[in-house]
Amino acid sequence: MSLGIDLGKYKIKIVELEKNNDNISVLKIDSFSTFDNLAKFDLEKITTSQIEACIQDLCKKMNINPKKIKTVVSSLPGGIVDVRQVKTLDMPDQELSVSLELEAKKHIPSDGTDAIIDYHHLGSDPNELDKINVLLVATTKNIIKDHSEIIKNSGFKPGIFDTIPIALANSYQFNYSLPEEGADVILDVGNSSTTIVVWGKNLTFFSRTLETAGNDFTKAIMQEHNTDYESAEKIKFKKGINAFGDSDKSDTDSDMGISLEKKTIFNELTDEIRKTLRYYMKNNNQAFFNTFYLSGGSASLPGLENFISSNLNVKTELLNPLNKIKNTNKLKSKSEFSSAIGLALRGLEDWIT
């Protein structure tokens, strides 16, 4: 058995998976809000003690005894962990570790502590015979220490620490097939950030964290409707992209006969996505994108999937992280558990070996 804990700032999500022969099934799955009074929710005021208390409350709700859980995989904060594919000379592991640590220091914020890295061999580079491709994950000792304290104070023995991009990739790869040509794109629209993962069998693995996400949607609705956070959340999940009026239609100036599109926070999201994908294509000649899989707590907002599809001119669908996993639990949204399921899959894999 394996437990995945997705430490979101809006919700804590926990999934427990079990493997019997070749079948994987969900034993327990649930979430818990970090704020009792949603009307006063403030992303910047979330404390570690709140996160720890929420994990404990969720465990009680799910009848989980942390001391009895042997395999725990939890998510590190996305903005302070770097995940990237690196091309490097083929060398012994000890030399490779030193080389990758130097590379990692270029990409993580310095907090006065050593870089902590993990890496996975992706194989020989098809274009340069003396080089290999490596998936490098890097953060700092302080980040690992702080995260470890949260897990310990929640009652668990710290286990595997993973990242959201890797968890999403694991969730996707288990339930779908990597495309032989081109790449698929995962858009995980959470509350505090949106994570993009681009991946194809013959293309570079790439991830980026965008600032525009569910919290920004809600704040924009608060301003539009002059209301509090809780009411804005209700409007967001009821009206989706139409929370600002007919945001998918055009306002026409009858005198000039000019059609003007009303720009909203959702346009800001698609603009950020477009810039990111252009960057990827610039660095990966002849790359193209197949399917865009939406996941995360804000992915199922009414109209968002079609809005992204039409604005970016791409094929979209909601990611189903339970596509090949047996589940008898009732869920309002499967896609919001994509990261937690990916985390639990990672632990299950380690438990098997």
C-alpha cells in the first residue's frame, strides 16, 4: 500500500492505493479545506501549523492512522523546486552527481544551504552519442528540512518527497500512452499556481509553473461582483468563464461597428500558456502538440476546457487519473486528485521493488 499526500494551500488531498497482482485500486481518497471560514481565505496567510492540522483532520476523517503507514509520498512546493531535462556527458555516477549539482545551483533560489538533487537516467541522446539525457530535480536543504517537519508534525514518518510535475507525469503515464510523435501537454490548474508539463516519447520533458490559477480567478470575480471570497468561489464554480458576463462573446460598438472581445483573467492564463509553448517549440525544432489534458481543482470550471481549446486552437480533455485504476469511491471531480494519485503511484512502485 502507498499513501500520496498533495499539500495544496487551498485543499489537502490524500489517496491510498493498493496493488494486487497487476491491478491497482483506490482504498481511500478524500480532501480537506485549509480554511474553516472560506470568506476570509487568504493564500498569503496560510501557515505550516494550518497545513499540519488539516492533514491530521483529514486523516481522522479518512480513518487513517499515520503511525501505521509505511510508505508515504508527499508533494514539495512547486515554485521552489526545479524540474528539467538535462543533456550531459556520459560519466560515472559520482562524477555525474557533482556535475548535476553544479547545474542545479543555476536554477534554484539560493537560501544559504546546499542544493539537494535527485535524477533519473532517460537514456542515450539520439543526436550525440557521447551524451545522455537526465531528468534532474533540485531544491535546497532548507526546503527539505521544512517539508520534513510538516510531515513529522502531522504524525507521519517522512518518506519520499516528490514534485507536482513528476507526480502529474506519473499519473498521466500510468493511465495513458506517451505519444510516439509530438507531445501531450498536462495543464494542472490548481488554486495557487498552474503547472504545465510537456512530454513525448521522442521530445524533451519540460515543466513550468505559472502564477495565474484558481485563486486569481476568484479574486478577479470578487472585484467584478464586489463580493467576498466564499461568494466569489460559488460564482466561479457555477458560472465558470461566464462569471464576468458573456466572456466568450464579443461586445459590439454599434456606432463604430467594431467587435471588441472582453478580456478576462482566463485570457491571461491562455496568454501565459501560449508564451510557454512558444518557448518550448523554439527550443525543440519540429515539436507539435497532440492532446492537452486538464487537471487540478479549477480544471472542471464550466466552459474552461472549451475556452482553452478555442483560444489555443488545440484538442483538450479532462485528465482521468483513475482511467486504469479501480475505484468505488464517489468523487465530484477525479481530475483534482491527479497529483495525489501520481504521488501514491510513485510510492507503490518503490514498495513493489
